[in-house]
Amino acid sequence: MLDMKRLRLLWEFHTRGTIAEVADALNYTRSAVSQQLSLLEREAGTPLLRKVGRRLELTATGEALVVEVERLLNDMERAESVLQSGAVGVRIRVASFQTAVLALFPAALQIIRRTAPELRVELVQYEPETALSETWARRFDLVVAEHYPGHAAPHFPGLDRIPLTSDLISLALPPSGTGAAFDEVTCIEDATDLPWVMEPPGTATRHWAEQACRRAGFEPDIRFETADLQAHVRLVETGNAVALLPGLVHTSTPTVRLVDLPDAPHRSVFTAAREASAGHTAIATVRAALEEVATWR
């Protein structure tokens, strides 16, 4: 009889690629992961892993077994969804990007406390692409993610995607009276010589913002880089920078002056969960609360 926990480790190895990454993701030691996979090979009676250079890879048998393990994991998740329907004390693990954590979750959690007090929601802030990957890999049950115009978030097999809301992206400027350089800005083209704050390189948000400036005919003078959009707002409202900010970030910041962008671009916000967990009451509860809050915006 093959041990399901060890089969899950084999699936994790297939998903993540190395023993070290499996150990980090599951909070195991590397030696513990290696030992459990060795035991699985003994149970199977055939090699499941092989060394290629300095790396471990799945054998053909290992690859075939992983396909069956994924089916088993999906079937187990469907069964758990049935058993947990209406259950007391259910836990749900949620990943979300910062803006949604700040703008949507506080009120959504209040709704959940009122309508489903037995539900334990564990929320972790994650960048959208990583959060989607980790939800597919079963580290989280639900993810709230985003994508900017022309920068669709990656799709993972077996993950659904339900639209939650969209918000207008605007040029954010310091309040009027900060100085002529800022006060005279009426369009993005006027911000050519101003200091900018943007997210770090490599993010879809940064790429989109740079492209927006380039389409307007200039290369932005990026003096500040941070993934913290609250810091973006603070730098803007204190007269140190300008930024391109989505509506959920600045709706509670009336001191920031907003200027419309060409074509009124919107950022899309959505939730995603594994299709095998579609019947999970806890996931439906959190989604419903988020959707209710989103309608208020």
C-alpha cells in the first residue's frame, strides 16, 4: 500500500523541481523529504527518481505516478468539500496582494465573522503571480489577484477565475499648492520632468507604468522603488513624487490629486481557486463576502 503523504511529496517534487524547494514550501528539512521519497520508492518497488548531473529528476515511472497522484489529490479535495459543507471550525488559507488586503479584506472579514463565525480565515500577503502558483500547488485555498491592461496574470491548469472588481488607474499628484511643477500638470505628458515612484523592476505593474510613460513620449525619472503602494501614496501626497495608482489604493486618500489617463485604463481584480474545491463552502463564503464589499466601491 502506497502512503498518500509520501505520494504528495512526490507530486510536490514534480511541481517545485528540487528537494530544497519542497522542504521550504512544506516546512520540512531536506533530509526528511529525501527519506520519505526513498521510503516511497521502497513501497513502489521501483525507482521513481534518478540523478542527472547534480539534479534529481523523475523517472518515467515517477512521471506516470505523478499524473495519478494529481487525480487522487483532486478527488480527495472534492470529497473534503462535501464533508466540510456546513462544518464548524473549518480553516481556509487565502493569499492576496496588498491593495486588496487593505481595501477589501477588513470589511469582508467583518461580514464573515457575522455570517460564519466558525470559519477561520488565514490571510497572507503575496504577489499575484506567486500566489496563483502557490494556490495551484495547494499551499493556499483561494487567491485574490490582479492584472493590468495587456498584462494578463498566468493561467494554471485546474484553477478557476472569477472576476471580482476593476478599478480605474489614474496619475496621482500631490495636492494643489505643492508647487508649480506639480500644479500645472493636467495630463501624463506634463509629468515628463517630475520624479516618479514605481514598483520594482520585473513586476507587471512596473512594466505597465513604464510603457504608459513611453507611450506618452518620455522615459520616467524613477527616483523611488517600492512594492508598498501605501509608500507610493505617502511619497505623492508629501510632494516628493508622482505615480500611477489604481482606484482601490487612493480612494481613502483625498489629499492626492488625480488626473485621468488616455483611454481610461482599468486594473482587473479576480479570485481563483482549484476547480476540485469548487464545492467548498468556506471558499464560497469568503468569495461572497469579498463580492459584497467590492459592490460598495
